[in-house]
Amino acid sequence: MFREDQETESIDVDECSAEKSAPLFVVATPIGNMEDITLRALRILEESDLIVCEDTRVAKKLLFRHGISKPLLAVPQRASEEKFTRILDALRGGKRVSLITDAGTPGISDPGNEVVERTIRAGYEVSPVPGPSALAAILSVAGIDTSEFCFKGFPPHKKGRETFFRAVSDSLVPVVYYDSPYRVIKNLELLSTLSPERNIVLGRELTKVFEEVLRGNVVHVLEYYEKHPEKVKGEFVLMVFRGKS
């Protein structure tokens, strides 16, 4: 825990000595609103020799918006070994390499975690350039005690799906998970049969034009979307928690 009265030495990890190679920079990018990117993130991307991304088409839109043109390397889920070799070769050659995802903070329920893992295993430093995250966004507007919570990523599509939601239902602490418009209703239906009394804070299209935050128990949220099927689209993040006794 950080204390305000602690004396700390300020070290800029962006300034790398000649003897030490630059770290892999893990750069958070907007989850929707293109203005949600830090000045430091833009500088790091502008100074990069290579930007590793999830999808080059998505990355190009962000970089074009901010007038940045850099070589891109797509590393999707289950990427080939050759992709990881290229990243490590760039670091070995003294290149500045940044990692971004399609939206938010790399490594949180996306392929970026394997890039980071392999970089660390190869003996290179990894430096975070923090910023937007759907997880942090929903926590910030929950209005409940979030000093302790569980994050479970995306629910399984088929095998393990019921086990996943039984764990959500039984959890003593708030549970946050991501969902897609193709499965969110089906998953809410399952959750409503397991724990109809559980409360939900649901964020849809956070930071975007049609941002929506719903609050209520599982049944009420499900009924809302049954009445408004036209709103079952976009990106979803849900927090499920016990009501106050």
C-alpha cells in the first residue's frame, strides 16, 4: 500500500541506459472514446520502433487518429511461434517495442498476456503504461465496497459454463466478468435460475456514445433487455454481488 508521507525516489523507466535494453512497454488504449489515452501513451507509441497489436486494422484507426505511423505486428490468440520470435529479436536488437490491444489494457482477457509472459521468460523487462480498462471503469461506478473482488474474464462458451456461473453465484465477494452481445442474455438467464436475488451493475458500451449503466437484481436486468432487444449489442462488463442483508 502506498502512503502519502513516504519518501520515494522518482525514476523514469522510459529513460534507458546504453547498457540496458528498453523494456517492452505495455500500453493501455481507449475502450471506446478515442480521447481516453494518456499523453505518455501517445509519446511511447510515437517513439516505438515496433507496435505489437491484436488486430492491425483496429490499431491503424487509433494511430491514424493521433498522427502516428509505425510498423505493426499482429499477435492474435494462438499466434505462431514466428511472431514471438520477431518480438524478442526486436528487443534483442535494441528496438523500442510497445504492446497494445484492441481496447483497454493489454493482458486482461486478451492475447497480450502471452506476449508479456514470453518477454519476461526471455529475460527482458516489461513496463506498464497504464490507462483505460473496462474492469476499472465498472468498479469506479459500482457504488459498493470494491476493496475485494474477483475478476473472471469471459465465461466459457459451452463446456464449463454452468460451473463458471455457479462460482459467480456462490462468491462471497463481488465478481466482475466480460460478456458479448451473442451470449449475455443466455448467461443472464442461467444466472437468474441460480441466484435470482443477486444484484448486478452492468456496463454496456462504456465511454461510447450509447453508454449505458444498469443497476438492479439479475431478474430486473434480464427483463429490461427482454423489453429492449435492440440494446443487446456492443461490449458488456458485469459486476455481480450480494445485496446488503
